[in-house]
Amino acid sequence: MAAELLLTFTMEETLNKVISIAAEGIRFAWGLEGQLQRLNKSLTMIQAKLQDAARRPVTDSSVKLWLERLQDVAYDAEDVLDEFAYEILRKDQKKGKVRDFFSLHNPVAFRLSMGRKVKKIKEALDEIREDAAGSGLGLTFLQHEDRAQEVCLDLDRETDSFLDSSEVVGREDDVSIVTDRLATLRKQHVLSVVPIVGMAGLGKTIVAKKVSEVVRERKHFDMTLWVCVSNDFSKRRILGEMLQKIDKSTGGLTNLDAILEKLQQKLKNKTFFLVLDDVWNEDHRKWDDLKEQLLKISSKKGNVVVVTTRITEIATMMETSRGSRHKPRGLSNDECWSIIKQKVSGGGGATLAADLESIGKDIAKKCGGLPLLATVLGGTLRRKETQEWRSILNRELKEQNKP
């Protein structure tokens, strides 16, 4: 019984990840939006069916077969979406640009190739979904359809403060620099802002998570809070999420005055550490407005806001004093290889063949120090044969030698 349930919940975790990759892909797609949205919708609906599968008797062979087929297709979907993300990140890293996602080599051929792969996976998922209905797994399909549509439309990246220790590779110095900086500033100001700035894939969010963990363990602040901002820089939403983190029973409040009043009550004579992750707002007035509200919440010296952003101008606008920002360093080749190897082995630390180890270390050199690129490459290499590893390395060498 335990093995059956483990398979079910492992698949749920896999699909959560695939859906996340699909949603991120939709944001940067060009000409593939419709197909990626349909794929995302299918994945979300099938994820809902897993809840039915988890409650089925373990002796039901049709459930086991359905899950095994779903696992194969989900892995294929993850590989395709990893390839999509890899192409974007590779060109992004090579050109040193953050937002130029439309300059991929031979974009027409790439779009056609990806379109065919996505369509094939979508057709396989549709077939599995129909079989699920025939075996009684489709009983709750309709009730989840609206929710699936909501997920497809909610394309903003969303992060959380929870840290997987396997994500933290080579970040000790960055974490130390940020924690030292905020320790100095918090002695001088009621509210200090320390931005973590850098290009996509550099690991800003991971550094912020680790800093949050450190200050929480050392009890530097009375309250540690996390808000993923993304494109919606709304003071009502940000303040509301802060309040909900402190007191879950107040999550339904929408009136700004009521939110502020509750926050003042909860944080009176207390200090808070707040992470605003993935900030894109360049409107100075919006930031000044939010900062004014944050100052009203607690007048006690020592409150800190850590901001992660890709845009230097935003860091300049939000930082407490010139030079308080921090740009994480790029990882070493060995650190990139560590990430790739972990991804390839599924985190199990499996020993790789000597030839794969050698090729993989050469591939790691092409990551340009970006941990996200190493992660995506690891996903691309997983379950691939030696010949395919060499093919990826040769492609990277060819791209590197282009004028």
C-alpha cells in the first residue's frame, strides 16, 4: 500500500513542477502561447485526477497502469519544457541581457520544433485523460475544470520562503554579505532596504530565502515575512499578505485602513524582516506610497526589507543608501556541475559513468555561472544517453565559437 501511495504523491509533485514550468514558459512564449496554455490546462486537470487516484484501492490495476503512463508523459513534458527554458536562458546568458527573449538562434525552426513536441504531449495527455474517465477516474473532472482555467490565466511567477537545502550551492559569501549589510543598516534606520539585484537565473531568490532562514534562526527580528510581488505591485495586496502571514484569520480583509490597523496592532513595539521577491515596479510613487505605509506599521528602529529584482534602476530607487544593494556572484564551474549532477541523479547522489562525468563538467563550463541554467541543463540531460550528452556539449561549443 505504501508503495502505491508513494507513486501517487510523487506524481503529484512532478506535475506541480511541470505546471510551474509551463506557466513560466507561457510568459515568454512567442507564437506558442495557445499550445502551451492548452498543455498547462491538461496538466492541471490531470493533477486534479490524482486526488481521485489517491483514494482508489491499491488493488485497482487500472489506477496503477494509468499512473505509470502518466508518469512517462509527465517526464516527457518536463523535458520539452526544460528544453524551451534552456534555449531562452542560454541566449539570455550569452548576450548578457535580461529581457531580450526574442533573439533566439533560428527562432522559426525552434518554434516549429517546439510546437510539434508540445502538440504530441498534449495528444498523449488527452488520450490518458479519456482512459481515466473510462476507468472511473473522471468523476470529479468537471468540478476542477474552472480551477484549471484559473491556473492557466494566472501566469505571474509565484515564489515562497521555503528553502530546499539542495538549492543552496555556493551562496555562503552572498548570504554573509547581505546579512552583515542589513545588520549594520538596521541599527541606523527605522526601515532599511537592501536590494539583491541581478539578471534572470542568477539565484537572487535563493539568496533571499537563505538570508530569511538565517535571520529567523538567529532571532534578529520579531517577525519574518515573505511576499512574492512580481507584476502586481499593489500596496493593499502586499500589506494584506503580510497580515495574513502574521494572522491567518484576517486573510479576508480588503479595506486598506483595516489592514493597516491590524498590522499596527500585531507589530506594535516589534521589528519585522520582509522580503519583496521579484519586483518589477519602476514607478517611484508606488514605492514611496508603500514605504510610507510600512513606516506607519512600526516606529521601532530595526525593520528591514530585502528586495529581489532584475532591474538596476529599481534597486537604485528602493535602496536605503547608495551601495547597500548586493549582486550575487556567478557560480564556479564546479558548483554548476554539482547542480547538474544532482538534477541528473534525481537528488539521490547516484554515481555517474566516467564518460558522462567528464562531458558533464565541460557542459557546466557553458553555464556562465547561472544556477538556473545549470538546473535546466540538468533536467535536459536526465535520462539521456552519452551520445545525447555529447550532442548538447557540441552545440554549446558551436554557439560559443559563433561571432
